[in-house]
Amino acid sequence: MNQFKSLIFFIAFIGLFSCDSSSEKKKKPSPRVKSLSKITEPRNGVRKTIGDTIEFNVTANDTDVQIDSIQVSNNGEILESNQSTWYTNSESPGKKDLTISVYLNNGSVEKKRHSVTLLSDIEPTRYTYRVTNTYTHDPDAFTEGLFIKDGELFESTGNHGESTLRRVELKTGNVIQSIDISSDYFGEGISIVDDKIYMLTYKKRSGFVFDKDSFEQIGQFSYPTEGWGMTTKDDTLIMSDGTYIIRFMEPESFSEVRQIKVYDQNGPIDYLNELEYVNGDLFAVRWQTELVYIIDPDTGKVKGILDLEGIFDYSLYDRRIDVLNGIAYNEKTDKYYITGKWWPKLFEIQLIAANNI
């Protein structure tokens, strides 16, 4: 019996020793390579304005090494700089994730991640409006997309079980032609290329293509984001996804050609929704506001802001009303059209620069 007790004690002792050893191993910190340099300017995450000159200052942490040179790159492209100076005049706004390569005299290279956010250098022009005509609009239409083609008004509506694509008589508001979208989908923005109407849906990451005349579905496409608003520039579709990013898409494959990040002089403009391309500018309704942002489609800089405050008097209606979300432009008459979700009116407006009031 004593021998058995001794054996039990020995096993317990060995187990305790093993646990302590394991614990010690876990507590032992992993080795870290000591950085021989550090970035002192600019501060990581700093905000600058396009046109600013940014100086990169890197110092050595070790007196035994010296810095020979540095190289700054953005997404793999070397910035136009003389090693330590970045001239930002030709840059687009947005957060720039930089890689700073530090070349040391001992032959080693240290790569450091750093970010700088560039704000727009434009002070947006402020616009207000004048209502020139008011038309009837279907108060049951949860408007998501709106455009005019050859004088005809096309509209898409949302909500599960209520989503439609429709052709509307502008002056009466009568729905001339309409098709229902499957209740599995929440209809969103629409636009047109080569007599094909493209429609986004909200969260399914899938959209539809319809023949402009018959409304027959002739195709389907996918995308990696939510679908919000859409318009057309030449033969390229432009879509929003509720963020400050606008994507330019090739119609046949619906693959992304490029993107812009929408910024004014204070920061990114998110919640961008319904879109309309007008004479070289991109108009974007900002969700849950009465503001339409006028954007440079090449850079993403906000050029102007149209304030539609008061265009619809909610207090005059005792039924369901939702937010502004419909903008269309008739290039033949130079007229703009504004409506919203469940609005009973569609407004024809003229833009007025605020300093001309």
C-alpha cells in the first residue's frame, strides 16, 4: 500500500511540474524584431487638403545605422515625390494607404504602413431651387430609381412584394406600363444603356436587365455590395451602395471599371443613394436628407450642393410619406424632376446658385 501511495504522489508531482513548465512556455513572449527607424512626420492618419505639400521625415532609432533614402508608394505605385516630399496637387481625395520603404546604410530595408487622408480642395457652390411645375405622382410608389429617356419617364419602386419597374406619363402620373419584381427582391436604382434597362436590388447582390420597350427580362447580373442608386455616363453604368464610394461598371459583365471616393473639404460624404448624370456632373441624393450632391465624376470632389429643403410640405398630408429619393433630368428641355418615396407629387425645378438669389 505504501508503495502504491508513493507511486500516486510521484505521478501527481510530475503532472504539476509539467503544468508549470507548460505555463511558463506560454508566458514566454515571442521575439520581436527591433525597428531601426521610425516615421516622425506626417502623423499616421493625418488629414490634409489636396494641394498640400507633405514632407516625410524618418529618423533612425539606432545610432549605429543611418538612413540612406526613403520611397513612398500608394497601392504599389510610387508617388511622384523626390523621396521625402509629396506634392498632392494631382491626387484624388480619400484615405491613402501608403507603404514607406526605408533604405538603411547596413543594406536592410524596412517597410512601414502609414495612412494620410486627402480632403477636397474645392469649396462647393451652393444651390437652391425654383419649382416651375408640379405633377401628380403615385402615392403608393416607394421610389428608388427615376430617369427620362426620349421624353418618357421610367421609375423603379422598392419594398418586398411591392417592387416594380414602370413607365409613367409625366404630366398625369398615370402608370402606362409596369411589371412586378419577385417578392424575394427589394427593387432599387435603374438606368439604361442601348435600350436595356438595368435594375439593382437592395441586399441580394443581384440585378436584372429588361428590354426597354417590352419590359421582358433579358438578363441578370451580380455585384459584391448592396445596390442603391444607378445612372449612366456614355456606355458605363454608375452605381452607389449607400457609402461614399461610387463605382463605374461595364454593362455586359457588370464588372467594376473604376471607383471614386466622394469627399468635400470636410471629409467623406456617405449615404449616397439615387444618382443622375447631368452634363458632365454626377448628382447624388444623400439618403435621409434633402440634399443633392453635385460631384466631379473623375475625382470624386464635391462641386456643389443642391438644398431642396421645403420642396415637399409633409404637414399637408396625413398618410405615409418617406424621404426624398428621385431625381431625373430631361436633356432635351433642360428640366430637373424631383420626387420621393410615397410622395404624391413630382416637382419640375430650376437650379439657382445661392449667390444669385
